[in-house]
Amino acid sequence: MPMTISTRQFRTIMRIVASPDDPDCVEPLPWSILRSLHELIRCDSVVFTMFDARRHEIILGQDVGEPADVPDDQWTGLHRAFWTHYWDSPQCCYPDVSGDVATVTTASDFYSDRQLHSTAMYSEYLRHIDGEREMMLCLPSEPGRVLRLLFWRGPGLDFTQRDRDLLTVLRPHLYAAFLAQKRRHESAPSLTPRQQQLLRLVAAGHTNGQIARRLSISEATVRKHLEHIFARLRVDSRTEAVTRALSTQDS
């Protein structure tokens, strides 16, 4: 049966497919794309993440929406529970153990509601983050370090086949956006050692006068260095310069 979409949904899809309106975003995916996905697929939150499943390390993470309100002091225990039960939870480890990073999956592919509620992963982790319903889209990556888009809902209706179909159609465009961001970060121009030194002082909150005294140069020279830094990084402010430089270091 053909899939039908509304005019509003079509426009949202086109925003995802077209060039993002925030290409200077330093995150792995432009925020405009994550917000559009949150609008397109009804859910509480959308998370873009990659973690090392063997070493239990988060490599990247972004989220939009309204995730569960979990007190900060509870996250350590929740993360411990997640990794304790990860390899026993097929809805989580499926792309790692199967090598299938193309299929859009939901938690209900692996468990009925009753079965899910009886698992340790649910009782010790998922129920605390309102993780009643989950849909996962993986982007091309290696098992063990899988790029994932996670769509979360609390109790209620499950994700539909239509939701899966939309994400399947968008998958190559989302991966292209991720690669484009990666290339932007990797191609960011480098700074000279002196410019890096000056920018570290800017990042620490020092004024031009304080920087001048620390580096034994004039304020005019500080301003000239900043002009060159702004031009090289293609930014217009001190904050943007620091953010762009940090994103280059993390690439």
C-alpha cells in the first residue's frame, strides 16, 4: 500500500534532505536535522549517538526533545545497569551481534510488552528514563561502534511501519549529512602556535588588555591577531572562534 504524507511532513522531509540551515554547527549532525526528525516522527526525544560497546565509552551524543527528568546523581548507577545488561538485551545489541546496520528496528521486534517489563534492562534502566518505546535507525558503521539514531516514547502507542519506512528513505540523506559535518570539521583551517596560545587565553575569559600583558604585546597586536584568527576560521566573534577551534581539536 502506498505511503501518503501530508504537505507539512513533505516540507519537513525536504528540510532534512536539503542543505541544513545551520552548517556551522560543530556537532556530529546539524541541530536543524535532529529537530526536523523530532517533528517528523512523533516521539519524546531523538538521540544521535555512537558508543564503544566493548569499552563502555560514549564517543558522541546529541539529543533533542524532552528526555526523562533523571536526577544527575542517578546517572552513574543507570549507566552501570545499562552496560551490565547490554549484551543480554537484543533491542540494544542487535546491530553489534548481527552486523545488520541497515534495518530499522523497534523494541517490540524482540519483546512483547510483558516480556520487556520482565527484563533486568527494563527494571533497572529503561523504566527510569521513560524508555517504554524505542525505535533505532543505524547509519553505516562497524559493529561495536555503531552510529545510532534512537527515537524514544513513554507508555502508549508503538512506532509504526510508516515511521520505519520514512527513516529507511531518509537513511542515506542522514548519513550524507553526517559525512558532510565530518568533512567540515576535518578541513577546518589550523592556527599557528601563537594564535592557539592567544585563543586559549580568550577561551579562559581574558580581556584583550589581560592577554596583551600576559603575552608582552600591545592591545593593538592582540586585536590584529584576533582579526587573523577570525578570518582563518571564518567566524565573526570570539565565542565562535573558540567553538570552531575546539571542534577542530575534537575531530
